[in-house]
Amino acid sequence: TWVPAAAIESLARQLAKEPGTTLFALGMGPNQFFNSDNKDRDTILLAALTGNIGRISGNIGSYAGNYRVALFN
């Protein structure tokens, strides 16, 4: 990816610093179609390695907003 390696390492360190406190809320939009496998695998791996799976305050979830409703009445 275009993301610098240092930024990825910094994010992982920040998430691992407070295990079980990060909620990964992933949106369902164009990224769900084009990058779903890679996005989901990477996020689940990061959550597992930093202790953020299966906790009430930290887990993986998804949401789908109704942003099109306001645009197309």
C-alpha cells in the first residue's frame, strides 16, 4: 500500500498498548467491494495480535449507513 511502514507500526503499537479497548467499525461502501478480502483479513489479524477480539469494549463490527436516502428522494 501507499501507507508508510512507520505509520502502520505506530498504529499497531498504539492498539497493543491498551488491549481490548479498540472497536474496529468498518464501513460498507466501495471498499467492501474492491478490497474486502484484504481489508478484512488485515483488520482481523491486527485485532487478534493486539488483543481486541471478543471484548465488550474492543471488537470488530461493521455498519452500513443510509447516506443515499438524502441524495435520492
